[in-house]
Amino acid sequence: MTPTDVVKVLAEQLVLTDPLHHLFDAVDAISVQGYDENRNVIYWNKGSERLYGYKKDEALGKKLEELIIPKSMREFVITAHSDWVNKGIEIPSAELILRHQNGNDVSVFSSHVLFTNKFNKKQMYCIDVDLTDVKQAQAQAIFKEHMLEAAFEAIPDLFFLMKEDGTIIDYHASNKKNLYVKPEDFIGKPMVDILPDEVAHQFKVNIAKVILQKDVESFEYELTMPYGKAFFEARISHLPEHNHVVTIVRDITEKHKTAEVIRHHAYFDTLTLLPNRFLALDRLSQMLNEAERNNEKTAILFLDLDDFKKVNDSLGHEVGDKLLIESAKRLNQIVRKGDTVGRLGGDEFIVLLRGLTDDHNAVTIAENLLKTFRDPFKIDGRELLLTLSIGIAIYPDNGLCASDLLRNADTAMYQAKGLGRNTYSFFTKEMNTTMLRRLEVEEQMHGALERNEFEVYYQPQFDVKKANIIGAEALLRWHNPALGNIGPDEFIPIAEHTGLIVPIGQFVVKQALTFLNEWQRLHHRSYRVAVNLSPRQFRDEKLLRFIEKSLDDANVTADSLELEITEGVLMIGQSYIDDALNELNKLGIKLSMDDFGTGYSSLSYLRRYAFDVLKIDRGFIQGIPKNEADCELVNAIIAMAQSLGLKIVAEGVETKEQVELLSTLGCDYLQGYFFSKPVPPTQLIDFSAGYIN
């Protein structure tokens, strides 16, 4: 064969395949071999070297059957190849056991494709995948079904072969819908003439870079396709030996959308679509920088929906979610353009006010926020009324960084709660001291029962007519080694908030009943003891069983126990409250309404529940000697209670004048410092001995 013949043969072998070889060379995870019409190896990629052991130089020119075909299959393979070349009978894809250079079996899934170049020479390519690494059944099934396409699908969706000036020579598209124009409109034309100017410029710049720098360049762009806006990533590489440029384009629309969703979830609340804590605090930091530059004030308003948890628990989370969504809309309607409303979580929101000249600007917006919540929410046919508690912190007066301002606004919000809710409060240093004290009390409360720091005191109750003691109210006292004496007004709300009120309440009941048994036994008299029940205790499913067992253990009759219930318990409106009160009444336990007159709907509750005793709040008792209105009100309460068959206890009695007046008005029982302060059990036993007649 002359040199001219050799050149001719090599040219015929490489026609139409050289660019394809570059593609296969990049896919070394798959074995790709090329054979001429006589089954001589003309192409052997890295994947083939790894799979079969033969180096490229060892394989080129050898026959297929001499390299990787077991003896038992050689005749079949030779025949099948001949039938495809001469008769057009394709070799089907199949799982095969082929041979490694070392003689070992190689299990592969083999697919084949036949090319005919312009010299009418046929070249067969085998694409083999090592099945030992194919673990996933789904991936294996897809690979079996689309083995030939896998070689192309190993790269992004669109493949363009171009001249260095960007003229498109050839292409492959696994998904033709991602082609910006039809193939007949771009083959033989520069890519920059096909695409919009901005995208075309990106291609032009990056093609120039890759030719100059010989590195792969990548960039993203967007196109308006017939099916809508789409996003793509282009990767460009240079084939300098052929003066060609390869461009691979991947559709990243879904990836882009997913990234947008992730970004949105990272910065926005999924329920209300408001900025979340992260984004809100980031904006606050930006506002603080702006305020410092402009010598302005910035305000942070910490908002909490009053009694939202009650609504959420009673009507369900679906209604609660709708309330949060509607609340977010109302908040956004009030703030100015440039301000921010965010959701911190749960029923807590944040409002950021920029560019304030004085505190009054924050007051105006806070009052408008409160006002917009006065109209009922209409949710699923119900009208629900919610109010706000707002804490306000001002930069730079109340903090210089976002975290300090948020913490101080939170403290101010709790101060607003303490003022009766449905109001706003500015942060002060005194509030911060109060919050720190609350945290200290809460920390010490954990373990206080186990350390025997609690003690039950008793304040006697006197029968006005008989001038003797009929019972006592159990009152909890707490002495902590670190904090000293802590009053019930301070620690009971914290215990209620943390849930520790349940075990603490059980302790009080057990102590009170044990003492009552001893008190009755020593004096041979029938006393009663009154114990307060908090709202949180009613949510304890074991409450009734616990009280029954405690009565049995202490050997005390049910009618000797009086449970005091505030209107706050009844206002919860839950069915389990009604059930518990009915069961307690059936047991014979006396029920007392505590702090009567301080709420809004006490009369309706007196009709609805089987109360035995009504306690008039000390606030009314203090003024009766000198305040005619208070006196008339107490007189009306006593008359009403008597008409309902209820016994009356006046608490907070401190003067002889109050005693004489309450006796004249017909009050049944008195309790207060005039007779005795709350005392330990032994002192009460000694004290009450003097009133036995």
C-alpha cells in the first residue's frame, strides 16, 4: 500500500467521527470502541482501556474477536457484524459476557451503532457499560432502554460543533424543544446571528476567551421560548487541532426555579409570604447603617397576637393559619413604603420603621396598628377578635445593633402584656431588669420542688355571724437560697407559662389535704380548705383522678375541699373546662369563683356553672367604708349571690370598719390581715384553737 493509499484509508476512517471521538474521549466512564468493515479496531477510548485492560496502542488494528470476544461467541459475532454491514440487519443491544485482557469475564450491556461516511465506508461503534457498577434498578433499566442516547446524554442537552467564528457545523439535541430556532435555520450560520443581541454578545465574548485562553468557559443566560422563559448554561471548549469550537448547552430552568424557591424559603415566611426573621434582621442592619449616615432614628416594633394560642387550640391550626395570613395583610396596609413587616415565627411579627425624626412617628404607627385590629376577622363564617401587644425599641436610644434592639423590643412587648394587652410600650432599662429577673426566677424554679423550697401557708376564713373559723385558703410560699423570698404574684405566672404549675399545683393539693386531715382531727371540727386551680392545670388529663386519689389518701371528704377558679379559666371556653367542672361538682367538691367583679362576663358564668361560693375581690373591699359606689356594688353582689344560694367570702379585709360594714351587708365569711396573715400550718392550728366555741 502506497503512502497515498494509507492517507486515503485514514481519512476515510476519521471522516465524521473525529468530533465524535472528542466527545467519547471525555466520557471515560463508558467503553466506546470503533471498528471498520473488517472488524479492525479504529477507535479505543479510555473507558475501553479501563474495562478490558488493553491500552489504545495495543488495541488499534486488532480484530474485535481477537480482543474481547470469548471463543464460544466469535462465530456469532463475526456473522452478526457481516449481516449488519452487508444486509443491514442491526445488532441488538444486549447483556453480554465478554473477555478481559487477563482472561476474566466482563459483564457488560452492549449497544451498537453503524456510521457510513462520505466514502461509503461503514464504521461500527460499540458502547459498553460495566454492569458490575450499575446498582440501581431504575438507572439500569433506563440505561438498557436508552444506551445509545446515553453517550450523548452524558453531556448537557444541546451539542453544537462550530467553527472558530461561531458558524454552526453540526448539532445534537436530545430535546429539540430547547432549540431557539429550527435546525434548518441555524446550520451553516453564525450562532450570534441566531440569538438575541444580549445573548449573542455573551457567546461572542466567551468564544473569544476560550480560543485565547484554551480553558473551558461557562455562563448562564435566558431566552424567551415558545413555552415561556427558560434558563440555560453554556459550556464552551476549543478544539485547536481542528479549528473547531464545541458548545454544550444545558437547560437549567428547573434548577433555576428550584434555586429561586430555595432562596425564597430562606428569606420569606412560607405561610404569610412576609420576610422571615433572617431577612427582617438583615434589613434592620441595613436600616441602622442608613440611620447612622443620615443621623436619623429607626424603630423596631415587636408584635404578638394576644390570646392567639387559645384560638389556635380551640378552632384548629387551619383557622389559626388563616388568621396569621389576614393579620399579615392588615399589618402591611398600615406601614409606610420603605418600612418592613416580617414574621419571626408563631404569632410574633416585627415592624421596622426607617427614617424617623422622633419617637412620635413610632407612636402614630403603633396606634394605627392597634386600631386596624379592632375590626373582627371573618374566618370560615366566624367573626374573631384579636388584639396586639406591641413593644417598641428605638435606635440609637435603646440599642446600637439589630440583636440588642430585637431583644429590647421583645422585653417591651412583655411589658405591654403586663399592662393589660391591646397596647404598646417603649423599652426602658427597668424593663430589661424585669426580664432578667424573670429569667432568673424561671431558672431557679426548675428543681425547686425537689429541693423542698416550697411551703404552703394558710389564711383563715371567719364566719361573720358565729365569730369562728370555718376554714382557710391554701397559699403557696417560696424561699430560694439564691433569690430569697419570691412572691406568688411573681412566680405563679412564670410557673403557668412554663407548665411547672402542674406539679407545683399537685404539691399544694396534697399538702393542703394532709394538713386539713390533721387540723380536723386535732380540733374535732369540720374545717374546709380552699385551693386555687390555674388554667394550665385544667389541661392536665389526670387532674380529676389526681384529686380523687388525694382525697382518699388524706381521708378527707370531698365537701371539705373548695377549689377556687378565676374568670380567666372560664374565658378559655374549652369543652374540657366544662367537663372538668361538672365532674368536680359531681364529686361533691365545692367550687368558688375567685376575684369576682374584675372580669367582663362573671354573671353569665354564675348561671352556667354550679358554683357554691363567690369571693369578692379585695379591690372592692378596700374602698367600701369611704366610697359609696364601692359599697353599693358590694351590697348588690351580696344580694345577688344570696338570691342564687351562694355563700360570700370577702377577701382583703384589713380594718374594723370593713368588718362591721360587711357584717351589716350580710356577707357570710371574711378573710384578711385584720384577722390573720397567711401562716404556717402549726401556727394556724394554735391560732384557730382560740376560736373554738
